[in-house]
Amino acid sequence: MTEGFSQAVYRIVSSIPAGRVATYGMVAELAGRPRAARMVGGVLHHNPEPGIIPCHRVVFRDGSVAPGFAFGGPGRQQALLEREGVRFIEGNDRNAGAPGPRVDLNACLWDGRTDATHSQG
DNA sequence: CATCTGACCTCAT
DNA sequence: AATGAGGCCAGAT
């Protein structure tokens, strides 16, 4: 399968189970570019197959998400993830990082091993 | 061909 | 702990 970088990204991102989130750096590494996290975002931006690629399950290393213009609307990703069962941390108190809503990476961070087909029990 | 930008991450202060 | 700057790879001008 001479899969290119993008192909790998699509497969990996699409392999993220529901209720779980992965970081760009993680996907980039699994794709073969541990330093091309930016590329991952660029690839997802193309999103040649909307709906098939759960790009909304990809978040920053801090747990924050895209500025907003992504996914077609601000808070779009946040809503989608909640639908999946992902918990958010709006407690912009001392959790540090970005003031905006973040994902609970402590509970929803994808291990990168669990396959969507098995969906651990 | 050269230059700038970008859905990011990591190092240094 | 928080802030600033650099690097990575590819696409666009």
C-alpha cells in the first residue's frame, strides 16, 4: 500500500474511535512525520471525504481545538465531540492553557493503539 | 526558482 | 508557570 502522507493521515484519523480524541502530533507521527504536525492540519483542511474522516476528533496538544473557521462553524467540533461522549473542560479557572473550552485529554486522549473495529470494552 | 504562509510542536528564557 | 522564537514539510504566489 504505497500510501502517501495524506492517505496515512486519513486512515489514522478515521481509525480514531468515538468518544476519543487524538492530537495532530500523534497523527503526524503515526503517519510517519513526527515533526509535520502542521501538515496533518493541512491535509485535514483539504478534507476530500467529509463525513468519512472524523477530523473533529483531532485536537491540539493542549486539548484545545481549531480557532473556529474549521468544520464549518465555531463550536462545531465541540458539539460533534460532545455527541460522541467526549467530555469538555470549560473550567477556565486554573486548568491553565487556552481560556477556551478544551477536551479532557486525561480521559479521552486516544491511545493510538485501540482500533475502532475492536473498540475496547 | 525564491519567498511566505499555515487546522502545530518543542526548546529556551 | 508563562511567554517568545525556531523548526518542520508542503502548498500557493
